[in-house]
Amino acid sequence: MIKFTLNGESVSFDGDPQMPLLWFVRDIQNMTGSKFGCGVGMCGACTMHLNGAPIRSCSTPVSVAQGATVTTIEGLASAPAKAVQEAWQKLDVVQCGYCQSGQIMSATALLEGNAKPTDADINMAMQGNICRCATYHRIRAAIHDAADRLAKEV
Ligand code: FES
Ligand code: FES
């Protein structure tokens, strides 16, 4: 039996331990904010946090979550997460939206570990998140905006 914490709630799974974590979250827990894109860890649409670090849940077996804390877009609640979401709205980052859950998860993880990222830091942290609508410039601006918001709160 695999047991872990998902968005603050205890969950368990008695099925195939190799099943992708994304399937468990979307199909069994019915949390559909995390998206399926490539299925092979190359696009970032499925990004979640495992003990605070961004992971590609499409290519992470559910067994890896044993005893861990998993957070999805539905469970984001930290101050950096709030700042990111406000900045995303202010700068109207989203186009089609499909990649954006993953973008926000990666951006939040970046700001949780680095309150004042440079463009190079942002490029490094976000390079695995593909946006077919090419919202990259707005994403970068929004991350800087979120960092500025957080600095004002301190
Ligand atoms: S769907 Fe997971 S990285 Fe593309
Ligand atoms: S907003 Fe359309 S893929 Fe990123």
C-alpha cells in the first residue's frame, strides 16, 4: 500500500506501483489541473511538487510518492504561490492555458527557493516547461513581478 499526503490530505493506493503519479492524481483523485502533454518528461505540463521540488508526474511512478508530500496546482497555498498567481493574472500571461498549470508549479518552486531570481535563474528553472503559445516573455515578466510582490511583503 502506497501512502502519501496530497494537497494536505492523506491518500493511499493499492494498485500498480509503476502507474504514473499523474494518473493517480487525475483519474483516481479527480484533480485535473495537472495536464498530460508528452508523457515522457519533456514538456512540463504535468509538473507537481514532491516534497517541494518540481517533478514530471507523467514519468514518476506513484510509488516514488511513498511517505512524501505532493502538491498540485489545486493545493498551492504558499506566499510565493499566491504572488505567482496574482502576477499571472495582472500580466495576463495565459493564452490557451494548457501548459500554465505546469508553468505556475515550476515558477512557484523557483521562488520558494530563490526570492530574487535573475533572468538566468528563470531560464534554468523554467527550461523544461514548454509553451506552444510562446508566452515565455510574459512568464518571465510575471516571475519578476511575483518576486517584487514578495519583497514588498517582507
Ligand atoms: S506530460 Fe509530463 S512532461 Fe510532458
Ligand atoms: S499558453 Fe498555450 S501552451 Fe502555453
